Amino acid sequence: MDNSVYTTLTRMSGLAREMQTIANNIANASSHGYRKEGIIFSEYVAALEDAPSLSMAAGRVRHTSQLQGGVENTGGAFDFAIQGEGFFLVETPDGEALTRAGNFLPNAAGELVNPEGMRLLDAAGAPVFVPPDATEVSLSADGTLSANGQPLAEIGLWAPERPEDVTRRGGLLFGLENPPVPVEGTTLLQRHLEKSNVDPVAEISRMVEVQRAYEMGQSFFDTEDQRIRNVLTTLGR
């Protein structure tokens, strides 16, 4: 196979991954706490014997934007928004995970859980319990959750020890390779949720650019295919 074909193929493979990522971003543009994802292209240089080196662009590295999303007033007593760094820590069937989605409700046992039933963990790593008869639930800016004027728990905010320790487990969840570290100095808002940090207009614009770039690669393959057919036809006469 010609080197130019290899180069174009790796480029198109990366563009296909980017297109999938953009589509996922657009689908989650209204998901509270969603973090936009992107693809980083890197140059791969292959050393060839008795020939110049071959440079190819590969898009294999996923990058998550940590830009703060807008804050929306919901009125829900157990809707919490983070302003600044840090994540909520939730307990999942696959272990602990980080999330920026702060919509919680008490379950039958009085533990705060997200819509998927995953328990919210406090600053000590324990489930957050709200008594069934609790009224006037309030959350202070430092994360202290109270009911009837009495403190119940301190909502924990966490971050990975190293950014590379985080892997996206699902749309709103991030898995950890190592235990997270506490985050201090971040403000929590009650009755608010952080919106997605996706800009739908920018994502659609980028989708058009990626589609055009992919079509250019496909056009090259069509032209190359026709060239090879012409050569074979000519040699076969």
C-alpha cells in the first residue's frame, strides 16, 4: 500500500473518533455536570528502510475539558452545584467514582443518592444520611449539610491526585486509578445545578469541519482507487 494511503487512513480513523466524540458532546449538551470531551491528534513518525521517514497523524488521546459550566437555579433542596475545582464522590457497583452532577435525593434508607441510585459520600468517605423527619434542610458554602439547624454531614469534594489518574467511566462519571484527595476552598450552592460546559453551536461547527475533512480523505481514496484500476487496465492490455 502506498505511503500516502497509510497517512490518509490514520487521519480518517482519528476523524471518525472525533466525530463520535462530538456527537456525544452534543447529545449531553443539556446533561447537568457533563464535561466536554475532545480528541488530541499526535504525530507518529515511522522509520522506513531505504526510504524517507513516514509522518502520520493519529487521534487516539481523549481530553476532558474542565471549564466551569453555568449554574442553574432548580429550587431542589438536594440539588448541589460546585463552583470551582473538585468533584462529588459517589459509590458505584464498580467502585468509587467522581462526578460534577449534583442532583441527589434521599432513598428509602435516608441516604442521598443520584438518579442511578449511587450513594453520595461525605468528606470522610461515608454515605450521607438525612433523617426522614428532617425539615428545613440547608447546605452552607463550605459543604456543611444541616436540618432543623443541626449539622448532618459535610459534603466531600475530591479531586484526582494526578489528572492522568482519571478515566471517563460513563457520561457523567469518572473512574480513578488511585484514591482521590480532598479539595478545599471550593464553594457549594444549594438548590442549583451546574450545567454542561458544552457549547452546542461550537460543537456543530466543529462537526461540519470534521465531516468535510473526512470527505476529503474519502475523495482521495476514490481517486487513488480509480488510478490503480487504470494502471491495471493499461498493464493488462
